[in-house]
Amino acid sequence: MDLSLLTTEIVTVALACFVVALDLLMPAGEPRRALGYLTLLGLAGIFVHAFTQYGLNASLYGGMFRVDDYAVFFKQVFLAAYMLTILFSVRTADGFAPYTGEFYGLMLFSLAGMMVMASANDLVTLFVGMELMTITFFVLVGFNLGDGKSSEAGVKYLILGAASTAVLLYGMSLIYGYTGTVVLPEIAARLSASPAALVGIVFFLAGFAFKIAAVPFGMWVPDVYEGAPVPITALLAMASKAASFAVLTRVFLTAFADAPYNWPLIIAWLAAASMIAGNLAAILQTNVKRLLAYSSIAQAGYLLTGLVAAGPDGVKGIIFYTALYVFASAGAFAVVAAVRDETGSDDIAAYRGLARSSPLLAAAMTVALLSMAGIPPLAGFVGKLYLFLAVLEKGWFWLALLGFVMSMVSVYYYLLVVKAMYLGEPAGAPTADGCAALRWAALASLALTVLCGVYPTPLAALASRVAQNFFQ
Amino acid sequence: MAAIGLEHYLTVAALLFCLGVYGLLTKRNLVAILMSIELMLNAVNLNMVAFSRFITPDAFVGQLFAVFTITVAAAEVAVGLALIFSIYRDRATTSTEELDWMKW
């Protein structure tokens, strides 16, 4: 057994323990930003190391843990999301003193959980990784002690998250009972038509539809996104969603691929409901965090279309779109964090005149939102093109058309924010410019979003290579 | 009288799960809701152990899974009670009906 395959996970956990210990050892009055930068540096090291794991395609623990290209790619996506988030959260984290060290430590533990999820090849490993991520997020969502909204969000996430876990586990127990195994490829070999298998698959899908925030299981999203600290909202939107999609895709394409049910149809309905409900509800929002929450429900819908296609092209679409959704969201949430730190508000009104006080942040927000809407030449356009083409080729004309129409609808509410930033008069409040690290995060997001839109070839080539993982 | 078989265990587990869901949907107190979720998780454990005994008596996969579920459930309850403490300090309530600061 080659434990070096676990380097990314082991180093992440070690880094988490180190950050917490260092926080305890530092004198009380010292500024804690160094902890954030140290975490960032550590994650950058892990990110670079992950490149050496491409092409290994190895298994650990009797096939329970797989290090294949697919897992490595998703680990890098999580790492990118965490690095960008930590860049723009250093100032928010200052406000958590004396618990700054715990804040970074818990973030790293949730990252370790996601990495385990990406590599999980059996139901037990999958469950443990997912719970490491989810339970850590319960704490992080309620991390703003003394803020009633944050604790309300924490409790809501806890109740609904724990209930969805119970439903998911019940589904897993039925699948295990029917097939007599928990290893994904063996489940695929033994699954046949039976009520137990059907109920198991449906419960499993319901549990994960909660995690990816698909309608009708995503009703927790707006409240939790609004109440949680901005960096945690960002991580829930980008990394938690990416991790859940990584698992969902792996399970459906290895374990349930040949199940004698028309499961793409169920997923198509979920995708359609998410796209419609998310985009229409977002129009009514006046709070930018809630707007991004409903938009993230819609994004889950777009991503699900890739799973409906259930082929190399669909998986490629999911992989590509997840990566650039991370790039775009990081920029949007960095600006939300800057405005929140300055004005204490998330209302669209607080963004009035942002273009005058901080052109960079306004530009980053605009590019991020237009990329989510899928306007060429930004990255979101290419991503949606891959997803909708993949689903078209499988004959789902109505779904691709719906995705296209709903993307057009989404332009409207994204432009409401852009309009406030560029045409609104500043209310005379202090100007939001963010700290230097935050501006770097916004700049990185802007550059990556434009770059992947204008020149998508390298990322697309990597995505198509990774997507071959399930179809050899 | 027939011996107690797999279906008996599964029926009890299914009833327990439904009881948990019922409590989850009807209870208004956060602690009671947390207890209902525990019922649902225990139904899963019962399922796992019964399948392990009757379907795969040679492998201990189901029992192993149940041990993991119990551990994770304990962690979940610990975090859950801490969060309920925190909201009680901030808002002096544990009733779901008063958790309405954020809507639409």
C-alpha cells in the first residue's frame, strides 16, 4: 500500500493542525493575517504537488480510495477555490479574533473532507468524507458569534443537512442490502431491477440534490447563504457544490450507469426545475448574497444537464463548468466581502457607485456575473456551450432550449447589479476598496475568467482527458 | 410461529425512519427535531446491521458502516447542540417558529 498517494489529504490535515497550534502559540496582540497567508502558501504547495498525481490511476485500501485523473482534477479545483477564498477572507477573519486560527483550521478540515469525497470509490468512504465536509460547514456557517442571523443560518443548515444525510444513508443502506457490497464498481455489476434498488437510488439522489442545491431540495440555500460569513458562503457555493458534483457524477456513471431505470429523465426534471425556479426567484432579490444564492441554484441546474447527457462530453462539460464557476464566483464573492466589510450591508443599494470608488472591484464583479450568465467571450459561455451541446447530442432538445432561455433571463438580474455599480450615485458612505489581498483575488478571478473564455483550449483539453476516466 | 427474519428488522427500521420523519416535520423545538433525526439515523443503523447479518454474514461491511454512522451521528449531535446553545444566547429561543429573520 502506497501511502504517498494520500499526500494531498495528509498534508492538508497536518496544515490544519499546524495553523490551529500556531494560533495558540502566537502572542495575543499579534495580528493573525500571517496565518491566512501561511495557509495560502501551504495550499499552493499542495496544488503544485497534485500535478504529479496525474496519470497514476492507483487504488488504495482494496479499491475504496481511488487516485485517478478525475479525483486529482477535482482536488485542484477545490484547492483553487480555497486559495482564492482565503485571499479575500483575511480581513473578514480579523473580525473573528480570538478564533482566527480555528477559522482557517476548520476551513482546511472541510477541504480534506472534499478531497476524500473526490477520491471515494465506495459508499463508506464517500459518507465519511462528506460528513467531514458537512459537519465542519455547520460550525463555519454559524461562526459569527453574537450575530443572530449567522446562528439562525447555522441551525437551519444543521437541521436540513442532518435530515438529508439521514435520507441519503437510508438509500445507501438499501443499495448495500440489495447488492451486498458498498464498492461502486461491484454495485454496478450486481444492480438489477427491484423496488429496493429503485428506492435506494431515489433516496441517494435526493440526499445529493440537497448538497448541490437543486430544486426542490435547495430551499435552505438563500437563508444559509445570507446568514453565513461571506467566505463561507463562497465556499458553499463553489467548493461544496463542486465536491458534491464530483461524487454524484462518479456514483451515477460507475455504480448506476447500467441501472435498468431511466434516471437521466429524473435528473433532467431536477435540472429544469432548478434552472426555472432559481432564475425566476433571483429576479425579485434586493440582497446580493440572496441573488447569488438563487443564481447558484440555477447553476446547479446547468451543471445537472451534463449528468443528463451521461457521456464523455457531458462529464467534460461538468468538469469545465465547475472549474470556471469557481473562478467567477471567487471574484463575485470577493467584491461582496469588500462591500460587506466597508458598509456592513449586502443590499444592491450598497453597490451604488462602486465603479467610481473602486474600478477594479466593479470590473471583477461585472465579468464574474456576465460569465455566470454565459455572455461571450467570457468563460461561462464556453462552459454552457459544452454542457448544452452534450445534452443536445443525446436528443434532449427541450432541456438545451430551456437552459438557453433561462440564461437569457438571468442576464436581467445580473445586469441590475452592474447597473447599480456603474450608473448609481454613491450614497456618500465610505468607499469599498478592500485590502490588497482581496484585490489580488478579484484580479485573479477576472484574469482567469477572461482567459478561459478567450483561450479555453488548455483547460478544455485537460477536461476532455479527465472525462475519459469513466469510459475506457 | 415463524422465526424472526430479515423482513421483520426492515419493517421495524422503516417504521422508525417514518417516525423520525414525522417528528422532523411536526416538532417545533430544535432539540426535539435533533432527536427525530437521531431516530432516522438509528433506523439506518438497524438496516445496516440486519443486512450485514442476513445478506453478507461473512463480511462485516454493514456493521462497519453502522459504527461509522454512530460516530458521525455523535459528532453531528455535539455540533448541533453547540449551535442550539449559540442561537439561544443570541435570540433566547429554541423554537423553529421564531427563526424567521431571513425570508425570501
